[in-house]
Amino acid sequence: MIKVSHMSKYYGEYPAVLDISFTVEEGETVGLLGPNGAGKSTTMKVLTGFTPPTSGEVSIGGFDITKNSFDVRKMIGYLPESVPLYSDMSVIEYLQFMAKLRGMKEGIVKRVSEVIEITGLGEYRKVLIGKLSKGYRQRTGIAQSIVHNPKVLILDEPTIGIDPVQVVETRSLIQSLGGEHTLILSSHILPEVSTICKRVLVIHDGKIVADDSPERLSKRLRSTQVCEISVTKATKLDVIKLFRGQSYVVDIRTKVDSNPSYNSFIIETSSTDSVEEKIAKLIIENGLGLNKLVSLPLSLEEIFLQLTTD
């Protein structure tokens, strides 16, 4: 659905994006993750036809973004970081106006009503946009991006500046849209990307430094292994002494367990090969009861820091 090949974008002599390439399949949900100034918004602007690439090729749905810009724009719903809303229009007036701008000629009233329900704006359909909270203005922005039922949805920092309750609700809304549209989400908020997206493109200094699922990135970048265990038939001190006597254990620390009958621990090891087997064998040979043994992946925060710290 989306193909970017060796795309660069310069502002004067400043390289905002440098020679990036990636593809996004139809129906896929992809997160574009990076620190502020990494090149995320510039990439979004090129994808939406807002600004042309300096070099390289970009196509959406088989249409070249430069040669067939109008065809590409018909297929895209776009939520920019700063949403262009008209404060003196009501929600329903604004969405009907945007539907007409998108070239819709029939079924506008019906489609706008559907979008209002999808985005949870039912109570506010006749309220002036200028009187809405930041969170509901953001919902209105999302509503305008899907009013023409686009194949591709591009959202740039969709939860920035809204309160925590609205953040959760907005993320849930975006997740529900992912199955119906090819979705690219730009964000510097790590939990947001890990919650919504199954694939992550990490961009840093205008270059893509990683392209994979959070789980596979975790396995690729980890030089140590972290496991969580839950045991019985031994005190916390005995378990700590037992594991600190093993050459492959870097650290062990206690973890609060919801069941007081178990003692739980987080163990970091220097080895990544068969570490679960080593831990299980040690526990059983020493007569402990093993209730739980799981390997813990790197968090997206840890992945991000490894990839974007020089």
C-alpha cells in the first residue's frame, strides 16, 4: 500500500530525512517512533503530499506521490500535529464542510453521523468547536481524517497535549480504526506505540535505525536475559544466596507477589542461551517449588534508548 524508496528531504542545506526506505502493507498498523526533531513529521508531510521529497520515490496505492498527488490525497486521511479546526463552526458543520472539501457529493449527512458516533462526539455534534476541550477537539480532528473513509490513515502525535483520561480513550479509538485502515502513527510516546502498533520504525537523526516488532527488537538488542520466577519452600534470603552463587547471574531482586504463599524475583543473567533451563534445574535440584518461570523482553523504552543514544 505504501512504498518509500531512498527518500530524502532537505530544507535548504539541512537534511531533515536522509535516504529512508520502507513499505507498509494494506491493513498494517505501523508506529513511527523517534525523539523530537528526528524527522517524523517531515516524513508524514511527504507521505501526505504536503511537501515533495527532495529525492527518492514515494508511492501510495500504486500512485506516485509527486506525479499523481491528487489521486494519492483522495486515499489519505491525515491528522497533523496541529489540527486545523474552525472554532466558529459546530462539530457537525465542520465535518460536513470537510466531507465536501474531500470531494464527497452523496451520502454526506449519513457518513458524518456515522463518524460522529465512531469518534464518540454524539453529545457534542452541535457544540461550537471553540468551546470543546482539547481532547474533544482532537477527536474532531480524527473524525475529519476518516470522514471520506480513506484507505490510509496517517496520524501525527495524536494524543499530544490532552489529559490522561482522554489519552486512554483516544488510543482506544485509534486501535479500533486500525483494522479498517492502513495506519501510520507518529509519536515520541513509547507506551502509545507499543499499545497500538505491532510494527515499529525507529527514526533518529533523519534515518531509520530499526524496523521490526517490539518483541523481535527486544530479542535482537538484548545482551543479557531477564527472567521472573516465583518459588515456594524457601525464604527470600535463601533464594537470593542461591542465585548470587551462580556465575551467570548478574543480579537478583525481589518482586511483590499477589499471592503471599510465593516468593517472586527478577533475575538478570549474563547468558542468553538456555538460561530458563539453567534456572529451572537449579531450583529443582535444591528442592524448591517452582510456580512460575518466564523470560521478560526489553521494554520499548529500553529499545528506544539503545537505538537513539550515540
